[in-house]
Amino acid sequence: MVHVSRRACHTAALEVHPLTPSRWDDLVMLFNGRGGSQVRGCWCMYYRRSGRADIPTGMTYGEHNQRSLKALVDAGTIAGLLGYRNGTPIAWVSLGPREDYASSRSRP
């Protein structure tokens, strides 16, 4: 999934950085911004799991996915790239090797 905020339509250069633990708060800020309602539920975990996951009691689907993505990042997985304009996060793309995506494991 690619998410680009509406602020992305400026002329300043785009800087791209891997999502690391030190950039986690930037992703949260981007996802919590205007237009981020869809990504706040999925947190780009849907395809990594091949569908919806069982949710622990007392937790929403979005909270579970956010914690799961954070755990990947904290473990050193580069789960995507953040785009910045003038130091502000404005874009996100989830990426990784095919084997990281459960839905692709059964495909050649």
C-alpha cells in the first residue's frame, strides 16, 4: 500500500528513508494525519498475514496490526520506506521480500 498525504504536492525534493525504530514516530504521525483512516486499520500488515488476524481480547484490529508492524521494525526488519519533504513525513510504501508476504507464499 502506498500512502501520500495531500501536502505532497509541493516542489521541494523528496527524501526517502527506510523505516527504522528511530523513524517509527514519523510513520505514526503520517498514518494519524488527514487521509490516513484506511492505513490506521491495516498498518500494512494485511498481506504480510494473508488476511485478517485473530485479535487479542481487548484490542482493536488496528492496534493489533500497529503492534505487529512495530515488532517487525524493532526486530530490524525494513518493512517499508518513508518519504519526507522539508523534514516532514509525507509518503509511505510497504515493501519487503516476497517470502515476507504470507499471501504470496503459495505462488510460484
